Amino acid sequence: MGKIRIAISGYGNLGKGVECAVRQNGDMELTGVFTRRAPESVKTLSGVPVYHVDMLQEKKDEIDVLVVCGGSATDLPKQTVEYAKYFNVVDSFDTHAKIPEHFANVDQAASESGKIAMISVGWDPGMFSLNRLYANAILREGSDHTFWGKGVSQGHSDAIRRIPGVKNAKQYTIPVESALEAVRNCENPELTTRQKHTRECFVVAEEGADQAWIENEIKTMPNYFADYDTTVHFITEEELQRDHAGIPHGGFVLRTGKTGKNGEHNHVMEYSLKLDSNPEFTACVLTAYARAAYRMNKEGMKGCKTVFDVAPSYLSPMTAEEMRRTLL
């Protein structure tokens, strides 16, 4: 059997991560990168050809799965729907509240074209979602808790950078350790948003900018910082590049529950991630699910799918016998 032919749409941090991930999978090959930029201005890590996105349909016979690496805010709601008309696709749409709407739109396109479209693939939504499902199915009487961080929130960092007078910024989401320990101790706490996480901001202000005003704008920003205890540090651009150049992240999914005749026994299920590179790890998850999309479509499946719909064996390059012998 030939290799699974992968193509990438969008060549930012996530697209570069997918390029690296494909190189780690011997049953895959990267056939091209598609960009909205001038193709000649994009240099790939592996030297794979770069094309303008307008050429995607011309290349559809050379692509088994298209990994769509756009942003959730404006790119993916349009791109995944459009590309599912022609390709098996995988995306990392992560606006939780809008997943049902995105699923419905993509499902219509993929069902009509006979393709598979995997949406909301990553670590949350994605791997965290799976662990919430497993834990809920196993501990039927219990409570769910998700903590994110310590890590860089790219959306929150961008929100700070849009404030007038801000030249650059990075924002870290940090779990409150006492809240995390209370969950692990089966205290079943009722936690507010403020009690679960804090936010720490490192800001480079433009020369002459009113730092006190900027700090107030950050701390009172609705939907981003107003509901959290937020600390703001003003630093130089050199310090930001030296100390905060990476994009780490991670977090914890926990479910605590009780079993027994009178609920006398406590249990804790915990899944955690500590990631040096958020986009590179997300890219690895996308690549595994690209394999699943290819296999499922080969078996005649179509329509939109999420991580809940994929049997684990579809993700692995191993044979069924190898999985039973080495992993079961």
C-alpha cells in the first residue's frame, strides 16, 4: 500500500508542526503546502513544494487528506466547509461554544461530497475531550474539573496586543494550586472562574505609553481578564524575546467520583499534559487523526466526525496484531 498523501493549508506555527509530524510517520508523505501568501515567499522546513491556495482543486488527485491549519475565529468556519467539498479534511477548531454549529455546516458539505471531515482535533478540544468522556462513562457519580496551564494563551496574548500603546505581549494561564489539590483530595469544591486560574501578563509598551492605563485596560477586559486575578509586568522587547519566546502549554482533566453501596470509596481519574510547544503537539494529534480520516473514508464512511467517533485503532500505524501484542 502507498503512503498517505498529506497536504497542509496554512503555514504558520501549526502548519510547520504538521510538516514535522508527518516526517515522524513512515506511512505518510507530505505532497504540498498551500498558502494565501505569495508561494515564492514561503520556505518550508523540508523543501516540499508551496502553492497558492487557489491551486488546491487542481491538486486534489494528489491529496488523500488536507490538514487545515487556519484560525478558529474566521478561517476554519469557512475553509473547512469549503474544503470538505473536495477533500478528506482535519481541523483544530477550538471555539467550544460554536462546535455544534461548525459540525452541522461541515457535516452537510462532507456528506454530500462523500468525504470525511474531522473537526476540533487537538488537545482541548481533542485529547481532553476524550478523557472527559472516558471518565464520565466510568465514574457515573462524580464531578469534572479541567485546569489549563501553566502556558501561553495565544488568544489572550493577541487581545493584549490590540490595546493602544502595546507593542508586544505574552499572557500565561496558571492553575491555582490550592484549587487543583482540593480536587485531587476529593473535596469536590465548587470553584469560580477566579478560584481556578490566574493570569500573568508580560507587556512591552510603546515609548511614552501610559502604562497605568494599559494595565487597567487589561485587568478590566471582559471575557478575557475581568473575571481573573491578573498580574501585569512591563518589560522590554529584548526581555520578552529572551524569556518568553516559546509557546508552552498544558493542563489537567480530572474526574472525582464515589463507588460502593453508600458511596464510601473515593476515586480520582487524572490526565495531564505538559507541552514545550502547544502548536507542535496539536500538530501531532492532527496527523494521527488524518490517518484515521483516510482509513475511515477508505471503508466508505463520510460526513463530519469528532474524536468521539474514532476507534483508537484507526489512529495507529501498527497492525491489529502489533497493538494487541505490545500495547494491550
